[in-house]
Amino acid sequence: KDNTITSSKNVASEENIWIPTHVSDLDKCGHVVVKYEPTEDPKHPGFGDESYITRRAELNSIANNWKFGDQMPDIEYLPEENETWKISYLKLKELRESHTCEQYQRNIKQMEDIGLITAEKIPSLQAIDKYLRAKTGFQLRPCGGLLSARDFLASLAFRVFQTTLYTRHHSKPNHCPEPDLIHEILGHTPMFADPIVAEFSQEVGLLSIGASDEQIELLSTLYWFIIEFGLCEEDGKLKAIGAGLISAFGELQHACSDVPAHAPFDPYVTAVQKYEDSDYQPLYFVAKSMSDAMTKLRKYALDFDRQLINNIQNKI
Ligand code: TIH
Ligand code: FE2
């Protein structure tokens, strides 16, 4: 009798892979991965700072209570949060021309020209959301921390970018061990304003819908090595396309130098490469261009779909 129960449970759990079919289904994305929390990890720059921890919990709870259809929250950031933003923004600006790709430079310049991004204070998320919707149909929604890969990728399928609301700790304005608002705004939003980056991200997201846990791992690795830590070649020089590099002063220089290893972007290789999530990457992948990365992903996607169909058929 027990066996019957166990086996029917197993079948049910395999068949019960979450399949969001409407953008409002993303309200169910509450699966936060606890890593680098300032309450638990002595290596977190905010460890032991009670007022930082309280503020962060307050911002995360705003995010967790947000529902599809609500406006992006209009948060009044504290003077010290605006100060951290300013330091980080001005420092990154020094490396922009020499270290970031052409698409990034073009879009962030446009965002500055229309007054969306200034040094003085953290930009309005409502205004950035409006800008992205007009440029590529990408929209923002707030999240209360690092989401599970399945939730995060599913959101990309709907051109939704899940954005944290808290900022990095003021003691370390130039690097953060986890995503924070400065990373989201300075690293991601100018890239999601690019049509090919938007397409690439959505495609990875679409492949994740109904995928097995193993496939989710492949897709999040691809996302990691291009959208977070990818490089491309421009006029014989290495330039960052990845948001995790663009928003981190030290790693940006490290990635483009000849200290780490560099390999050509190839989804079949990249998707199975182990990555480092607590320190600088020892290896970066270099795309010929964002369009070339897109073409390669499309070929990979054909095989990937077949694999997915086999998985489903095996279950029936
Ligand atoms: N290291 C990035 C920064 O300092 O902006 C943040 C991260 C992005 C992805 C993982 S950690
Ligand atoms: Fe990110």
C-alpha cells in the first residue's frame, strides 16, 4: 500500500512542473534562495549592521506584497542609499568607454540624456519601467531577494525582469556578492533596452517553461555567462555585455584583463561550465557579438526542444 502511495506521489511531482501561462502567474514567484544574507553570512558586507538589515527587510516586504497590475513602488531612498548609488555610479562611469560594449554605452547615454539616470539619486523605478516597456517591451517587477532559477527564468519568458529594491552596503560600493538595485539599474536596464539582449533573454526564459530541473540548470548557466558575466569583442578589445560585470568596478577590470581565462561563447560548452558565484569568475565566455550569440542560442534551442519533448514523452 505504501509503495502505491509513494509511486503515485512521484509521478505527480514530475508532472506538476509549474507552467505559468499569463504574466499575472508570476505573482507565484516567491521562491527566494537564501545565500549571502546579511543576517546569516559573516562575509556579507552588511553583516551585523542592524539598521541596514531592518531597511532591507522593509524593502523586501514591499516587493513580496506587490501584485501584477500594481505600479512599480515609488520608494523614497535614504540619503545614505543615494550616496552609495552616487559613489558607485561615478566610479563605473570612468570605465564605461574603455570596458563596456557599444549597446550599453548607447543606451545608458540615452537614459542619462532624458534625465532617467543622474548621479544625485537612485532613479525612479516607475520611470525606468516605462522607458523599458517603450524600448523593448521589457517590464520590471520587484522581488524580495535572489529568486530560484525557475522563477527568475519563467519571468524572462514574459519579458519581465525581477528587480531587487535594496542597495548594497555603503562599506562596499564597488562590489556586491548578490544582485542589488544598483546592479539591476546600472548593469541590466540599459542592456534590456537593447532588442537583441531582450530577445536572447526571453528565448532563454521560454526554454525554461516546463523544463526539467537539469535543464533549468543548463539555462541558468547560459544566462549567467552571457547576461551576467558575458564579454564580447569590439575592435580587437574585450568589452563587457554582462550586467554583473558592468555594475562591479573591480570585476569589470579583471574580466577584460588577461588574468582570467577566456573562451569563445558556444552554448553547448557554456551551458555545462561550472561557475563561481562568490568570487570573480576564473573563466569568461566571449561572444563575437550579441547577434552572433543569438544565432548560436537559436541552434542550441532546436536541440534543447527535442530533448524536452523526449523528456515529456518518457514520462507518458
Ligand atoms: N557582483 C555584482 C555587483 O557588484 O554589481 C552583483 C551580482 C550580479 C550577479 C551575481 S552578484
Ligand atoms: Fe543580475
